[in-house]
Amino acid sequence: MARSIDLAVIPGDGIGPEVVAEGLKVLSAVLPSDVKLATTEYDLGARRWHATGETLPDAELEQLRGHDAILLGAVGDPGVPSGVLERGLLLKLRFAFDHYVNLRPSRLFPNTATPLAGRPDIDFVVVREGTEGPYVGNGGSMRTGTPAEVATEVSLNTAYGVERVVRDAFERAAARPAKKLTLVHKNNVLVHAGHLWSRTVERVGAEYPGVATDYLHVDAATIFLVTQPERFDVIVTDNLFGDILTDLAAAVTGGIGLAASGNINPTGAFPSMFEPVHGSAPDIAGTGKADPTATVLSAALLLRHLGHEAAAEKIEDAVTADLASRDGAPRTTSAIGDALAS
Amino acid sequence: MARSIDLAVIPGDGIGPEVVAEGLKVLSAVLPSDVKLATTEYDLGARRWHATGETLPDAELEQLRGHDAILLGAVGDPGVPSGVLERGLLLKLRFAFDHYVNLRPSRLFPNTATPLAGRPDIDFVVVREGTEGPYVGNGGSMRTGTPAEVATEVSLNTAYGVERVVRDAFERAAARPAKKLTLVHKNNVLVHAGHLWSRTVERVGAEYPGVATDYLHVDAATIFLVTQPERFDVIVTDNLFGDILTDLAAAVTGGIGLAASGNINPTGAFPSMFEPVHGSAPDIAGTGKADPTATVLSAALLLRHLGHEAAAEKIEDAVTADLASRDGAPRTTSAIGDALAS
Ligand SMILES: CC(C)[C@H](C(=O)O)[C@@H](O)C(=O)O
Ligand SMILES: CC(C)[C@H](C(=O)O)[C@@H](O)C(=O)O
């Protein structure tokens, strides 16, 4: 457990800077007094792209690499063409820093809204692969814009990449009370990638006899997420399926205003990055309506990753208490942050 | 409107034969008396594969091609390795008969259970592309089973294939009261395939000024399917995203026991195939617990496709009335079929 944290902060666009400010407020409040926190802001995102055309220059990637971790708010605005910041900044960071564990916990906190009748008991975590699959950017098109156009997207999957994230998921499952791991894929159609995943879970699972495993096709998994979400404990899945499942999981647990995520390199070779699942929500930027809770919970994941378990739990307890005390009266972004920090 | 229907029937495995029997019962009951129905059964599925190792021999594919349409129950059992019947039978039929419109209506009928609180008003149809995308079977693996394994899956997309399904979706949207088309893709990550889809919707949409269009990333679409499903009218999407969205859509509209689908070749060059979205459910086969409604509704889609609109509506009205009258008391598969037929 380090006695200092050298944090890179990418506030980003829209509500990004607002929620990051609260995240940092709460993070500072829970840190043991002898742990020094240093932060460096990076001006990256839509504003920067509009101004300079840059998404993530190599020099800044190099600087970011020197930090202990990265906290990101949200980037993007409607003026940036789809794909530019995703490929040029967000995914570039995930790939460059080998964030192979994209960690997304889902919990239905007491007193929070869910679209599901009967308020099921939801507490699972999705371990989404973060560096392979259909996200590798291996696609192209020819005769683009003509009636003869062909466009491809290649999903690349390796035993190396699948095994390391499956191991991480088994470790997490073994440490949880329910000790259950569900692999989600589509191995009846994407047979090559799917069978690599299935075989890997079977083989690695043999080393974890205490963890029960099962398998669901991604389409069936979406059904269970709304009809029986309490059946899930740890889900391990491919990059694209994980993207889809975690948004749905966020929706059934109170919305993406509460969903935290960590893009983690468990080896420590590169800094890990923590960010709320939500976007920059330009429509409510500056109104104080953004809920900073997802960013605050992401800060808890960050602290846990750096070994500050007690501080992480403090944040999670504060969030639970704060949500339980909400009476529906609107509070500003900073009021929520203040409440959590105190 | 043909005065005779030459139907191929693939009852399949598990509950397949049971639900198909009821589907045919209801279909015969609503057909005008001067329309002759001839059916030919094909023994395809898990039982056949266990017995002979065959999934769909060329000779039978050739015979199937001669029919006006195909009604399929469900195929598969736990003894068949994942992928064998999917690639060898179901997807083979979709690809061989160029079923480029995979049509899946979703409606929350009165008095049916939904996991969603507040019972939103749900009535939309998903037009899922059926012959391209990640379903083409263009993948492979090397060094299989070793730590150096690499597995790929290639999504193939063509202007030809995207345009024809997008046109079909616009036609359907133009014929509906709400006149709204939502494209679902992931064009910020799968930029090549995604932009082909986006450009096509924009271009074809210019010919349909009366239809409002919008776009959602697939992850966001799953959120809206549970928080605001009433916003959807017609969804057009890629093969894999359509697979995922329609299972989720089925879940929020009373479960896959009610979800119908058509694998349609709108040109009539090949027979179209109609099937419930659910599987063979071996656990309840033979118990009379299977709900044949999804198959009955698939038969309605079949009749509509063959020009028997009035008969199709009769079925849909009967289903609406039957669901409205259900009091939760269990009824057998054939009792439901009898009720619908009368
Ligand atoms: C913005 C986008 C590239 C990203 C993803 O698809 O991974 C987002 O949806 C997420 O889930 O973090
Ligand atoms: C069985 C499988 C090949 C199929 C699909 O993925 O299309 C099924 O899930 C469906 O939705 O019809």
C-alpha cells in the first residue's frame, strides 16, 4: 500500500469535469492522512480535438504512463464524428496500457430506482475482456460509398488474452461468498472464438474446484439479467458482449448514473484507468444535475486497486448510506459530493 | 393470394413437435375453406443427427426449396455439441434460402407478465439482418488448444446486403402508425461496418421523408429496452445485435414463450421459414407444459407473408383474446391450441 498516489486526471467534456471534481473531493476525504495525493490534469477530449485536431499525442501517452492511476470523467460532444475519440483516446488508452480487465460491478443499492418489478437482489460483477475481440480495430472497407462496398470487422482472440482475464475472473469469484462464475459468449455461432473461451474456462476452472461455473449465450444472458439477475455472481465475457451486458446491468441497477468501471492492468506494468460508465451528457452539463456517484464509486475501485482497501470501503459505505437517505428531492452534483465526502 | 399452401414442416426436438402440432391446428382453423393446405414433414434436428450424423443433406435442402414456406418448431438437445445444428441446419437454411429479413415483432399483450415495473406500452418490430455480419461463419483458429492459439471471427457486411434489409425496414416503418425507424449498431467502435449501416440508413431514409429515423449504439439500446421500450417502433440492425436485442425484447414482453419470428426472403425466390424464438426445452418436453403461442404467432407471420392477411389477423386476435382471458391456471399445450383454434 503506497504512501503516495500520483494521479492523472482527465476531466474531459460535458459533465466530466463536474463529476471528476466530486470524485476527487471524496477520494481526498477518505485517504489516510499520511498518504499524499498528487494530481495532474490532462486536457483531452472533444474540446481539445476541436481546438487542435489531437486526440492523444504520443508525448501525453508517455506522460500518462508515469502515473500510478488515471481518473477519467467522460469525453465527447455531438460535434465530434462517431469513433474519433473512442478509437483515438478511450480505446487507445485501454490498448496501450493493456487494460485487459474491464471491471464493472453491478449492485442494486437499497432505495434506488430499478425498472424491474419486485426489486430483485442484484450483486454481481462483470469482468469484461478489454484488449481483444471485435474491439481490436481490425476492419476495413473497400469500394466505400458505392453499391459494391464491402466492410469487415475482425474479432481477434488469443489463448494468451482469454486465459489471463479468465484467471482474474476466477480469482474474483473465489474471493466472493457465492463463488460462481458465468461465462457469456455465443459459442454456437461464433464457434472459433467461443470455443476458445469455453475451453479456457473449463481448463482454468479445474484449478478452482470451489468455484461453480456455468455458461450462457449472450442472448440468453440478457433475458436472465431482467428476469433473474440474482443468479449472477461473477460474469466473464468478451469485450463486445461485456459492453452490452454492462449497460443493461447498469440500467437494471438504477441507471448509468451509478455505474462505475475500472480498466485494469493487474500486473501493474501500466497505470489502470477508472471512469464512470456514463458519457459526457452535454444536455445537462453545467446544470448541476449530474449525479457524481458513478465517478465516486470508480474512485473506490481505484483506491482498492492501489491497495487502499479500507478507504475504498469507506466510499462504498458512504454511497450506500447516501442512497438510502435519498428522498427524491433533487440535489446538485456538488451537494451529493459534499454529502459523500462528509 | 395463393389458393393452396404447400408447407414444409420441421417439428424438430423436445417441445418442437408439440408446439408445431398446435401451430398447424390453428393455421388450418383460420385458413379460408377454399385454400388447400398440404404439409410435408422433414425429420431434421438432434434425433436425426444422433441417428445418422446428418444435419441437412443437400437432397433435403433441394426438396425444401420446392415448398411455399417452412414451419419449424425447435431443434437441439444437450447431447449435440454447441454449433453443430446451428451451423449445419438453422443457419444453413437462413443462408441457403437468403433469409435476409429476420422479422421479430415484440408486443406486450394485455394480461401477460413482464419483469418491468409499470407495464409500459410495448409494440415494436425488429428487422434483423439474416445473412451477413458476424454470422457468416468466416472464422478460424490456429494452434488450437495450445497456449499460442489465435481464433478469429470475421463480420462481413456489404452495401448490397445492408441496403436491401434497410429498405425492407423503411417499408415496414412507413406502413405503421408511428413511422419511426431506429438503427442499432456500434458505429463508434465497429466503425467500418457501422458507418456502412449509418450511411445506408441516411441515404435510403431520404426516400422516406415520412419516416423519422434515429440511431442508438447497441449498449444504449438495451438500456432503453428496459427503461423506455415504448420509444421503439421499427428497429433495424445487424445479425448479432438483432439476436441479442430480440431475446431481451422477448423477455420484457412476456418471455420467449410468446416470441414469434420469420426468416424471410421477401423476393419469393426461396421459401421463407417461420419459427418460435424459443428452443427445444428438453426439460419440459412431453409434459404438456410448453406454451404453443409463439409458434401460433409464427404461423400468423407465415400466413401474412403468403398474402393471407385476414387469416393472420384472425390468429393475432385469437391470441390477444386468449391471453386476456388467462387466469394463471395451468393449461396444457394442446388445450391452448384448442382454445386458439376455436
Ligand atoms: C465509448 C465506447 C468506446 C465504450 C465501449 O464501447 O467500450 C463505452 O461504451 C464503454 O462501455 O466504456
Ligand atoms: C440458435 C441460434 C443460431 C439462433 C441465432 O443466434 O440466430 C437463435 O438464437 C435465434 O435467435 O434464432
